[in-house]
Amino acid sequence: MSDVLIFIEGKVGRIRLNRPKAIHALNTGMCAAVLDALAAWRDDTAVEAVMIDHAEGRGFCAGGDIRMIAESGAGDGSAARDFFRTEYRMNHALFTYVKPIVAFMDGITMGGGVGISQPARFRVATENTKLAMPETGIGLFPDVGGGWYLSRLPGRMGQYLALTGHRLHGAECLALGLASHYLHSDRVDEAKNRIVADPQAIEAVLDDLSAPAPDARILAHQGAIDRLFASDKLEEVLAALEGDGGEWAAQTLATLATKSPQTMKVSLKLLLDGATMPTFEDEMRQEFAVASRVVQRHDFIEGVRAVIVDKDNAPRWNPASAEEVSDHLIDQIFAPLPEGEAWTPH
């Protein structure tokens, strides 16, 4: 059985993620297949729109094939680089696609799942949606365009989400603009059927089936987030949280204590740069340079060991504190790659 089902139904190009045991996590072959489909459909008048969803099983997409990436990173890193190069080409192709794309984020939408849903013009959340960029917990960073999307959220929300890996539910995604529509999950099949029947009417169909979203709890913390995460320096964010004295700040500080100091610093720089990045192509080029280095560093190998392989959830980060992560190290991680190795679009 294929890991991704690609077919045309009516005048809609269908992309259905189909790795239920892995919560539809992306591997290199899946990204390549999506890229090929997008290229084939680009000039095909029989395809008027593209729909991305998941086949059987829970979750939309839990991210990328982290175990493979870590095994490669522990070696020469070439398979990891191949994955990121292909995945980011897919992300860029989706972002620049001229035909309308609708993505159904019904369930877990993390990491790579954010990367394939956020470029879509129509992004559907449900009561099952759990969206997060939890990468700092495994010594990685919010890639697949995270530097672009998160830096464009209101206030300092993106910095908070990037550092903490906080999970948003569907109503919060809608409130923050990460979703364009909120539907009850029992209306999702009807929405898909109606879109297949009339791909020119995607917006009207989703508007018609939309439900009032519950309260977006995260917005109650927007003021605190804007104040406490105001700095682009990790040390200053931690000091602000320490000095606050409130329960929410204390819980947030405890969360950050479990994350990789190195990749928290990487994430803050990524969003700082991403806010003024001229194009999404430039964003992907930078993220590829960063990713190709981070996957071969200690914190990623150790984070995957602690969270995914041994599951002891006790990673030993190195450097162990924010103060020990030098500006020089961050500059090395962000340096552009030489021309022959740099990322290029498909």
C-alpha cells in the first residue's frame, strides 16, 4: 500500500497521506510523490483544485520521519539532507501554487503537517485539530516554513509557540489565522464531497458548513506572551519569566527548562530573520542551511534518543544553558551553504 494516495476525483487533485501507524508522518518518497503530482497538475486543465487530507487512522500528519533523520544525522547526514531538500521543495511548490489548495487539518497537525497545510489557501480546522511545532523538545527547530508563518502571528505568539511547542486546538488555530475555517468533524466528509462536485465553490462550501468556534483560550494569555516573550534574546525571555512571579509564567518557565537551549536560540533567530525574509524561497534556503547543520549536532541526536527511542524524556543538552550557547555557534549554524550544496526550488 502506498504511503500517499494520489489521484484525480472529478476535477480535484487528491493527495491523501496514508501512513496510519506513523500518524501519516512524511518520508522522502511521500514528499517526492506530492511534488511530482503538483508538477503534473500545474498545467492540466482537468485539475481545477487540490485537496490534501489523510486516509484512515487518526491525525492529519504528525511531522517528518524523525527516526530516519536522526539515524542519518548520526552518520554523514546525507539521507537527512535529501529528505529536507525534497520536503522543502514540496513546501515551496505548495506555497507558490496557482490553483486553489484546501487542506483538512482534522487531528494531529505537527511539524511537517504544519508545512503542508499552511501554504494552502483554505485550511480547515476541527474540534480534533491539535497543531504544534514541538521541535525544540527534540533539539530541532520549527522548520518547513515555521520561520515565515510563526513570525507573522499576532504580537509575540509565534515566539511563544516556537519555544514552548504549545499545542493549539482548532478554535485557537482559527483565531490566530492558522486555519481559514472551523468545521465540526462530522461535516468534513460532506465538505470534501461538495468540493469534488464543484471545485470552483470551495470557499462557499466551507463558509456554508462552518460552525461557530469555541473560545480560543490562548488569547487570554496574549498580553502576557507579548510582554514576557518581547525579547529576541533567550536569556532575556527566561529572565522575564523568572521575574514575573505568576503561575502561568512559572509553568512556561518549567516547560522551557525541558527544551534544547541551542535550538531555542536557533528558533528565535529564525523568526527574527523570517519576519523580513523577502520571499518564501529565501526562507526555505535559510531553513535548509540551518537544518543540514542542526541534524548532525548533539542536541538533535540526544533529543530523539530521549523522546522517541528510549522515551526516558531526560535529554542531556549540550550546551546545557542559554548562556553557554554562543552567538558564534548560532552564526555558524545560520551561515549560507556553498553554492553547490544550497537548497533550490523544484
